Amino acid sequence: MSNREKPFLKKPRNRSTKRIFVAGTRMNEGKTTTCLGLFSALQTMVPRIGYIKPVGQRFIEIDGSMIDEDTVLFDRTYEIAAPIKAMSPLAIDPTLTRRFLDDPDKHSKHLVDSISRGFDRAAYEKDYIIIEGSGHAGVGSVIDMSNASVARLLGAKVIIVSSGGIGRPTDEISMNRALFREHGVEVIGAIINKVYPEKIDFIREYTQKALTRLGIDLLGVIPVVEELSRPNLSQVVKEIGGRWLNGEANAKNNHVLNVVIGAMTARAIMDYFKPGVLIIVPGDREDVLFAAMSSMRFFSNQAGISGLILTRNVLPSPKMMELIKDTDLPVIISEDESYTVASKINNMTIKTQPEDAVKIPIIQKTIMDNIDYQKIFEAFE
């Protein structure tokens, strides 16, 4: 029996809530940012909006349950009248795939039941519910929980998100739609994300032509917003495997606009002491530490740097550490050398966090201003 023909054991009871499934052609194409903006836009038109991420892959533990990180973001951003566990019913832990393959029938029943129950609670008394997928249409197939399978289980209509360009996004949108179609799932249309502002009109014109030939509606073209690609210091620490030496409480949400390797004199490096600049130096460069502390005192950090990363696990002298502790200077230490640290930061994939108070309104406005919501609403009439 093919996956398309396989009967679901227990579908959700809810039949009234309108459901929009947001899938990507790959990981990190902008599903979460699209969902954030879509949620905000729907709130201006109907009062009761729900959210669920049926299958999560990156999770944190809350009250003994594994909750997907994106679900935590939505729970803290919006006042959603639903239990957080219902909005994140299934987290793929490191052993789930092996457990499933050892006894597929047993685990399939459990997975379907968990998602169905979670959906019914998350969609309770909601006008619309946004369902966030996990990557492309086939992700999760190894446990019979691909995005296409879950969309079919929940009776949802799909929006596919892909990133900028014309040829590759069109090819991948077409390929993903084919798998959704195989499962009997309707694709409302596609959104092209992360397009450079100067190319918006060009990409819109020719992607529209390409998708129209395939019978797919273009629902929006989202520009690259520079502020959204900037990590904060907490994310940097996690990415480089570093640890805080000072200033975490006040600086963990400092955004990094530019990274500078301090391979110059302390006098020369002071030209880089500007808001948003992250300085990477060896831990024995106490002249740079003195200069950074001086800038903090003179400018009360209004014109100070985002932070300092000390490399090769070299700690400053005990006396220097005492001086640092008397300031708010954000200082992090890493075991890597300077260029490795810089490379890791420059190659980071930036995920929006609940603490990103500056970014979330930008995301909401950017998505709301660049999506054709009329086409989405027409799909449910």
C-alpha cells in the first residue's frame, strides 16, 4: 500500500477551523518568519488564530516536555489560547527514528494520535490555524510523518516558501508541489523569500511568469532585511561553543553588525569601537581590553562595541579580570583561534528568538507588506 493510500488511524475531529500549512523547499528558507507575519496579518481580520508545529526537530525542555523552539517563539510572541505542548506535539529526539523502524506499526499509531490530539487542542475555537512544517515536503518520511503526510492528515492547504532567484526556486517549488499532490494536498501558492531589494521587481516579474506556466500562484516576494540577518551575542556564544566571562546579563541580546579581528595596535583598533561591532582578539591582548574598558567609561556604552571575544582559551591576568568585572564590558572566551571564530560567525544561520524584541516587529511588517493575502483568503471561500 502506497503512502498516499495508507489510511490514517485517527484523524483530528476538528473540521471547522481553516488551516494553512507553511512548508519550505529546504531548511532555513523562511518558514518561521512567514508564519510570524501571516499570524499577525490574520489577527487584523479575524479574532482567533492558532499555531502548531506538528513535527519539531530543534527543541528545549519545558516542564518535562520537549517543545520545539519555534513553538516557544510563537507562544511568547502572541497570546495564543492553547497549551504549549499541544502546539508542539511531536519532537524528533535522537533515538526516535531507530525506535520507529524497530516497530513501525506501534509507533505510527502513537505519532498519528499525538499529532491529531495536539491539533484538536491547538485549533479549538480558532478561526484559522497556521501549521508550520519542517523543511521540504518529504522531511519526516522515514517515520511516515513527512510534511505531505501531515498536511493530508490535518486536511490543510499548503503555501510553499523558497528563497530568492528564478530557476532554482521554481524547480524546487514544482518538485515539492508534486509530492503534496501525490498525497492529495492542495497547494495554494508560493512565496519567494530573501530577495535583494534592488531585484524585487525583476524577480517578481519573471518568477510570476515561471510559476504561472506551472499553474502555481505567486503569493509574495519578500525582500532581504539586513537587520534580520544579524545574530545576537547569545547566538554567537552558542555557535562558537564559547562561554561568558563578563556582561551576559545586560549584553546577551546585543546584535552584531560587524566582526573585526583585532590584529592591529590598541590605538588603531579604537577606530572600530562603534555600536554593533564585535572584536575578536587573543586573550593576552590586554592593551585592547584596556582600550575597550576606556571606551565603556567615556561613552557609557552608547557608542561602545557589541562585545569582545577572546580566543584560544587564553584568559587575561587575574588583575585584568578584576578590572573587567567592575565594568559592563561584554566579554566571551572561545577555544578556537581568531579566524575560525570569525568564520563560524559569518556562516551562522540566524533563527529568530523570543528575546528578539527589535526583530519581531520588523518581521511582522515585512511579511504583511509583501504578501497577497487576498489570494490566500480566496482559497478558503
